[in-house]
Amino acid sequence: MPEPDTAKLRFSGALSAYEHPGFAADQITAQIIDQLGDGPDLVLLFVSGPLVHAVGAIAQAVREHTRAGHLIATTVCGVLAGAMELERRAGVAALAARLPGITVSPLRHGDFMAVHDAGDDAGRVLRDLARADGDLAATIMLADPFSVPLNGMVPRLGRAHVGVDGDRHDAVLFGGVASAASERGGNTLIIDDHTTDKGVVGVALSGPLRCDMAVSQGCRPVGENAVVTRSKGNLLFELGGRPAIEVIREHVGSLAETDRTLLSGGLFLGRVIDEYKKHAGRGDYLIRNVLGADEGSGGVAVADIIPPGRTVRLHLRDANTAAEDLALLLDAQAIHGRPDGALLITCNGRGERFFGKQNHDAVAIQRAFLPAEAGPEAAKSGEAIEAGRNEIPLAGFFAAGEIGPIGLETFVHGYTACLGCFRGTGAS
């Protein structure tokens, strides 16, 4: 067991593919203790496959045997850690952290609702719940999709993190949606000794910590921007004063043949997040599915409510675009150096079925942060990374919705990879 450096942030990514819950819990515990010693301040735990029915016992064993200060957990359809992803099978992944100088505040559903309902006072309520004295860094949120109206809830919670300490800085809200179940009551959320099948749980982190986000929506814009001139609810009737269905058909008809082949993966509409931005490019849109169209009214249904006056643009999605988009964002993250630890929430629509190979997102992240001395050969695209070699501590899961910011707003996304990179700020 290592002697912990009590002055430095330290993380551990742990993974088990055992199908026996006791063996899985023991393996996760051993990896955490081997890398951090016992007594981590926080463990984030994700359980998939047939093990979801034993999530309570696994969480209890890991918390007790590691002597973790706090633990949050949920049930999911796939887990990941290091450079490995386990999809649609038994798996347990954990991101454990030793956080000297950081206040870890567990948040239950009622706490999130108190922030949500506080209106203009939301920032103060959040600071009080987080026990943050001018230094709230991040809130990590795990949610059940069947019991909470997340599309309306998350943006309001996100706004409470903007300017949370006056003009000094913005905190980050990110996380993911439980993905193990297809109906209400089938997911499990755990926070310390409290277990539930509904609502939201999470933790707030305050102190000398930065959480740098990369939110990869994996789409690219096509055609031209258009302004919504008539809409109702999630139906767009007019774009630029013309029937929406007519405008979209024109844009689709003008696509290159190679782009038309991507329509089998669906058509997406992005709305500009910041209408004051002069030029909107990739990453400046919130991407939503185009659900269908009505010939009679000329309306187009979108998986979002877009009021008149907003700017929108068609988007396409494919594996190459998604890989390129993630790589660009990781290049930007790598400029800041290797993170102390990272949490990845990636869509259950990504993975091997989408990219055609295993471990795509996890390997891409590890490759992006390879130290220079690892050499160019180790970073060749598609080449496996030796387990444990030069890896950053990374863990996460495949979600039924990914929660993360674009600019100063926070949303529930689909088909997205949300990566939170934790870095100490040097204070203690």
C-alpha cells in the first residue's frame, strides 16, 4: 500500500469484469487501495449487466473496505476505466479520489430541488448546500430518467452555477443519466447509506480544484443557418418566413452524395447557444433529433422547444465526425497538461456498435494525454494502449443522457461524450 501524499490531489480509476458481486467489489477495493491507500474522500461507482441487482451490496462493500468518506453510485448499461470499456455485460467501474483541501458535500434529490426552486437566489442556496466559501468548483449529478423532468431541470440547475461566486468564476455542473433500465423503478441511485430508484443524487466539490470540460456532440453542421420565424412547442412551422419542411428539403437536396449516405444515421438540428456570437461553428450548437414532419402544415418536429427568433442549422452525425470532434476537443484539453483524474460520461449510442471497434472513447482520451516521452509510435490512431502504462486515472459509464455545459449553459445531451478533467489549482 502506498504512503499517500497528503498535499496533492490523487485519483484512481478501477475496473472489474467479474460476474460475482463479491469478487467484483473485492477487485475494485484492491485497485483503489493499491493506488490511493485507504480512506479516499470520494468514490464514484458504476455497475452494469447482471450485477445491477447487487449494486447495494457492492457499494456497501467498497465503501466499508476502502473507508471512503463519501460514495455515490448508479446502475448503467456499460462501464469504463483506464483504456477499457465494458458494454452490455457485467462490470463495475469506480473513480476514487483523495482530495486534500477539498470539501465534498453529498447532495440528495431534495437539495437539487431546493436549488431548482430558488429562482434568483439559486446561487446562494447552492453555495450553502455545497458548504462553499467562494470556491465551488463542480457539481457531479446522477439522475433517473423516468422520475425527473431533466430537460427542464438541468438548465435551471446549470444557471445556478454561473457566476456562483459573483463575477469571480463559474462552477461546472455535469454528470449522467442512469441507463440500466427501460422503465420506471428499474434504476438504482446510491448516495452514502441512502438508496433510491428515483430522483437525483450527486456531490458538490469546493476548494482548490478545477474541472475542465470537453463536451463532444459528435456532429457537424451542414447547409446554412436559418432563423425560426414561426413555431409552437417542439414544432417548427417556418424558417426564414418559409415552410420549415421546404427549407429542410432544400438543404438535404443540396448535400453531397457522401453526406446523403449519413442520413441513415438520422437528421439533427442544432440551435445556436449564443445568439450574440458573430460566427457559429461546430460546438456552438445544441444538437437535437429531427423527429418527423407533417406535409399538411409544413411543420417539422424536433426533440426540443425552439421559440421564434432562434437560429438553427442542420447537422449530420457519423463515426468519423464523432471521432474527429472528440479528438479536436482533447487536443485543446491536452494544452492544459495531464489531469489528475477524469470522469467520462458517454452515450449508450456510442461504443463499439457506433465506432466499429471497442474502447474508442477511452483509448482516445488516454492517447490524448500520453506523455511526450511515450513516443509517436504509442499514439498511432487505432493502436491499443498497454493497460496501466502512462494512463491517466479515468472512469465512467455509458449513459441514457449526458449532462454537461456548452458555453455558459448546461443541458442534457444525446450521442455525446462529456469528459470532466480534474486538476488541482495549487492552493491547499
